[in-house]
Amino acid sequence: MEALHNAKVMNRFDLTKRLVAKLKDEAVIGGIGNSNFDLWASGHRPQNFYMLGSMGLAAPIALGFALAQPQRRVFALEGDGSLLMQLGCLSTIATRAPRNLCVILWDNGVYQITGSQPTPAATARTDFVAIARASGLSQSHWAADEAEFESLVDASLAGEGPFFIGVRVDSQPAVAQPERDPSRIRDSFMRGVGSKG
Amino acid sequence: MAEAATAWHEVITEVLRRNEVSLVTYVPDNVLRPLIGAIEADPYFTAFPVAREEEGVGIVCGAWMGGMRGILLMQTSGFATLANVIASLPCAAQIPAVLMVSERGTLGEFNLGQALVCRTMRPVLDALAMEHHTVTRLDEAEFMVERTLRQAFATQAPACLILSPLLTGGKTVKA
């Protein structure tokens, strides 16, 4: 709990840009709402998948992808409200233990896109990194500040996962959104990761 | 009589392999136990349980986008948790997520909840315009499963195979 409450509240868009700046051919699954909006606003990459519906499934999609392409690293960008809907997936990820998977959790404590209502987890001071670790993901850490976020991303790019990075973020809305064309997004992603075309 | 008939779960296992459906996620079900057992015992398959059916849809969709074919096994009540994610992920993005449902709630059901939720399954599939077929006979199983898989992958459309108690025997208790 201490780690959670000592972590600096950072900005999701700033950190998404810092992540993207480090990437080469890694896949990124952006979760529903602002997680994928900020991914888009950070500069489109062919290896990005922008999940427009199916709240809670960014990490499971990333797990399936990690199994299909074990040679390519994949990041899931997921919000706290989304993960709260699908906490069981952390045990599944821990069981399969894909070395090429990193889940990044943006924790702003609210359902930002529906009007910033607090999540039950925020009200209860739930610690998502503690949950991840207790689910079997031993490489789970809160990023204390921007520098530690970058070093945790570097470690996930260099080492053997699965990794879970918890990040406290503010409630700044995204500045741009991808075009809402799911089949086009899916087709572009598949060509970007060599599954098609 | 000729040689002993191949069991339904052996037919399905072989058809999955032949069509390169190597990823099998499932939420355990008593009727599916022989199928799950056969798949788990076969090193060709990457098979594992998931905590919730929605999660399995996400995994199968992510795997397909990465170039790996997959299927999700569940029972009727599990299918009933899926309308939102099926609509917004495989239907919207044109991903051939294949679902296989062990049908509870009919032909001797003992649990009222199962009998009620069963009534929602085909209306949901029809509302989503998803291809679905109910396998009732062993002699039709290979054709129906194989053609459903082929069509799903060829047309990039999700599909659902319902395994009737007429095929599997279903689950019963003494009255």
C-alpha cells in the first residue's frame, strides 16, 4: 500500500509518448477509451491495436497475441476501471507466463470517460500492483515517477516477463481519438505485425 | 456392425487439428470434460482454462490477430455473459473467434436457471447475425464442425457451434 500512495501522480499522455519513443517493432494493445486515445495521439504505429469496445479485454488480447507471436514483445495499456472488470485475467497471464508480455496499468481512480465517477477500487484504496503480485505476477511494480516508469519499460524490453507496471495518473482527457473503424484498425494491425499481407 | 464409432470428442479434436486450430481456451464444463481431456493430453494444442468467458474471447481474438487460430469452449450459461464483447470485438472488427457451447437447459435439464438462460442463446446469436449450428448427430459432427471452421476463417466472421445433449448425452440428475 505504501508504494501506491508514494507514487507520483503523472500524466498518461506524457508517459504514453515516453513508452512509444522506446519502441521498434513491439505490438501495443490500447484498452478502451483514453488508453487507446493517448496511444493514437502519441503517433500512429502499424503495430498498434486500438480497442474500441469490449471493456476489460486489452490484457487478454495481448496475452493471446503474445502466445501467437512469442518472438515479438507486446504491451497492453489498460485503465484501472477496465482491469477491475477482468481481474481474473491476471491469474491466467501468470499461469501462462509469457516472457514477451507487459501490462501497463493507468490508474487514475475514476471512470474518466463516463464523468469521472470514482471506482470502487479507488474508494477502497485497492492496490492493483499488490493484486497483480498476489495473482502470481512477481515482476509487478508501481512506477514512483517518470524516471522509474522509463526504467521499468526498459527492463520489460530487455528482460523476460511477464511484467506489470502500475502508474498513477491524473485525469487529463485525451487530445485525439483514432477513427472508429474497427475492421480497418484490425486489418492495419495485422499487416503491421506480419499476420497478413 | 462395422468398426466401433469414433466418439464425438475424438471427431472434434481431429477436426480442430486438421484446421490448425491450435489454441483452445475453455471454462470447464462437465459435459465437455472428455473433449477438454483429449485436447489437454495432445501436445499439438495450447490449451488452458480462463477465469471468465469474456477473457477467452479476448485471448482468441488476440491470438488470431497474431496469426494463430483459436476456439473458446464453454457451457450455455457462460455464453450468456458474452453479448457485449462478441458484438464489439469479433463482430465489429471481423475476427473469426469460434465458440463451442455445451448446451445446458434443455432435454432433461434439472436446474431452472440453466433452463431459463438457455432461451437467450439463439436469440442473441441471431441478433448478432452470427453463423451458428447445433450439432445433434455423430454422423454429422465432422461435416458441421469442419465447414463451420472453414467458413469462419474464410469470411473472417465469428461463429458458434452448439453441442446438443443429443450428441453429448448432456448432464442429468435422477429426479
